[in-house]
Amino acid sequence: MHKVKTISLLTLISAALFATELHAATEWNVSLWGKRRAFTENVEKLAELVEQKTNGDFKLKISYGGLSKSRENLDGISIGAFEMAQFCSFYHSDKNPTITVTELPFTKDVSLARVSEIYHQVHQHPIVVKDLARWNATLLMPTPLPQYNIVSKTGSLNQLSDFKGMRVRGPGGIMGVLGKLGAVKTGVPFAEVRQSMDSGVIDAASFAPHAHLATGTYKVGKWATTNLNLGSANCPVVVNTDALNALSKPHRDALLGSVDEALDFYVKNYDNNTTGKYEQAVTDTGLTRITFSAQQTAELNRLADSVRQDWIKKYASRFDAQALFDYTADLFAK
């Protein structure tokens, strides 16, 4: 009898241990960079929602620079070094040429909510899905950004020809236009922008409001543009496709079902807080605001059209660039 009880007890313990292992919490590593800021609030909110909806069984462990360099996040996703990451397409356009279509200068000042919708729809286009699949990556959600503007430490900008020789840190579409005016695209890591402006490595930086705040460009700048309207960067959040497919249905539903709510929170936070803080910072530090005239804007738009055509020609042999461009341009036009 004693032997039977012992066997039964061991069986119960084994069953309990098996059940514990079976329902063990899932933890994903998420690779970001810099520090927590408006740009990362979509990921922070997503992590909060996923943990709430799964009662702590599924957690997103966010790391700011501890897992990978920002320009190597897509590579890390590809080999499964971590399950989720954020990256900017202009960091390595050759690795993700299709999504750079959203960084083209469409010369449209659209709302942040609409940018979010446009990026999400472009990310679901078959051509884009196939492109990212080469990296074993699935685009999870966009990080919508408003139109970029420039902060510079050079003498005041009086005419477009003043861009000639100016060393600017910025994304592809904007730099495509400014490059035609003689500006020099100068790449420096995000964390080194302020130092690079201080030391003279770059003369200006083209950013969305949150990044000007995070890097402190306004503290060393002399002027800031108000209506450049040549686009912004596409910095999506991606997941390792194998890791996504391996999730249990409840965890997968919690993750995918939280994307819209996380984006809604992000957009409201950015619109209500970040943009206003940046404008106040420009005022408080006494930067001269540069607003392009109708004639200057017309010239920028003319150059923007040539940049868009250059993009189509560049990638025509790699995928149906014309079709993807037309699809994206139509979304911006609506």
C-alpha cells in the first residue's frame, strides 16, 4: 500500500511539473536603440497590452541597444538573435528596397494617423511581403512619423541654392531632393548627431520632432524649417517569422490584436505632446523659423518628382517598382 501511495505521489508531482512547463510564460527579446522616447511608444504600449491580455504569460522584453546596433537589427531578426526589432529602412536601403517607397517625397502634409494607415497598407503589399521574407521577417506595425524638417547651425537659409555644400543627415527621399540642390548626404549614427553638429561633421539634421528633441539639435542650431514637406522615414517594427508562427494561438491573437490599439496610443501621444514640445523648444532657444515660399516649394516639388522617377528606374529590375510606386502614390493622394 505504501508503495502505491509513493508511485501516485510521484505521478502527481511529474504531472504538475509537466503542466508548469507546458504553460510556462513566453518571453520575446525586442531590440530598439537610444532611449525610450515618443518614437518607441508604439512598442512600449504593445508590450504593456500583450502582457495584460495574457495575464503575464507572454512578455516583450525591450532592450535599448543591448541586443544589437540599430543598423543590424534586421540581420538579427534574420538569424533569430531576437524575436522583435525596430529599424529604419534608409539605414540599409539595399536590404529592404521595397519599403523605401514610403520615404519618397510625395510633397503631401498628411496627418500622422493617415501616415500610419498608408504604411500599414504598403507593408501588406505582396511585393513588400516577399522582400522582407528574404530576412525571415514579418512587418508587424509601422512607426508613423510626421514630415521631417531641418535644424541647422549654418548661416540663415535665404534661398534654395544655400543648400549647396551643406552636410545633412537625413533619409533617402529628402536627401534625394536636397542632393539635387548640392547638399551632401552625411551619415552619422543617431546617438552621435548632437556631437557631430557640435564638431562640424554635419551642418544640419533632418528629423521628425521627437528626434530633434532626443538629440538636442535645437540647442546648437540657428534655424529650423517649418514646411519642408519632403517626407519622413519608414521605421517599422518587425518580428522573426519563425517565432511568430511558433506562438500559441492565444499569444498570437494577443500580439496581433494589440497592434491597432498600440498605434492609436502612439499617434495621440505624438500629436498631443511631442510636436508641441518641439515647437516650444524652437521658440525658447530662439531659432529662426524658415518657411519656404510658394515659388521655392514649387521648385522642391519639381525636384521631388525627378527623385520619384529615379527610384522607379533604380529598382525596376529587382521588382515591379512602377506598380508599387503607383500603389503608394495613390494612398498618399487619397
